[in-house]
Amino acid sequence: MRTRIIVKFVGVAYGAPMSPRRTTATHVATGHRVTRQRSIVAEALGRERVALSAQELHERIRAKHQRIGLATVYRALETQVTDGTATRLERPGHVYAYAACAPEHHHHLVCGRCQRVEDVAEEVMRPMLRSVREKHDFQVDHAQLDLYGLCTRCRPQA
Ligand SMILES: [Zn+2]
Ligand SMILES: [Zn+2]
Ligand SMILES: [Zn+2]
């Protein structure tokens, strides 16, 4: 996505030719803007107890920050996934959902109905990983291993 920025303090208008000095100023301004937008996205995601798609988070952010576009939200979320402050989860139909997360290695329980995400410690997964290894001589790559199902609130009570 192409982004155009008006840097008011050096008087650059839309489409004005870029002198080297102006280019530098624009880059600085872009950096600040990106940082601010990323922190808006990170805060919005951090408030949620459920996993949200980029589009759903964008809809929530837009009420307060009209100028943040969907592509910006998506990029900010992917950056968080890369630096370990968010996790990327699957939804039916090849849609990604995101949840704020701690960078330490752990797994998730994801409710397919209410989208609630719960962290699972390694010791819960360890017996399963070990028995797959023993019975199948197969080492599971559990860098990205999340369990999808229904939480207690969403399950019909027997
Ligand atoms: Zn997590
Ligand atoms: Zn649920
Ligand atoms: Zn693990």
C-alpha cells in the first residue's frame, strides 16, 4: 500500500517533489506515525479476551482512530506476531485471527464459537508430545501448536 504523508512543519504538500532534506523529514515522520499506529493496534488487541481478525480489530479501532487503515492494522499485527507479542490463529475459511500474547513458549486453547483464547502451559502438552514421539518415532514441532474446540461456556451442558 502506498502511503502519502503531509509533513506540515517542512511545508511538503501532497505530490510535491522530494528534495533530500524533505525525504529525511518524511521518513522521520513516517517512523513516528508507524510507531504510534502500532501502539494503538497493540493496545486495542491487548484489551480483548478473544481472538480477532484484522478486519474485526480494525472495526473496533476505527471508532476512535478513523485514519488507521485495514492494511496498517494487518501489518501491525503481523509485526507483533514476528516479535512475539501476538499469536496468529486459524479460523475456518483461511482467515487469521490474532490474540495478544506473551513471548514465552506456550500453547493455546481456542474456542471456535466465542473465540476466547486461553494459554496452556507446556506441562499439559508434554505427555502428548512424548507419547507421539515414543509410539510413532515422530518429533512434533510444537513451536506453533494450538488446540481448537469449544470452551465450557459454549458447550451444551449434558
Ligand atoms: Zn498466548
Ligand atoms: Zn467459547
Ligand atoms: Zn510446546
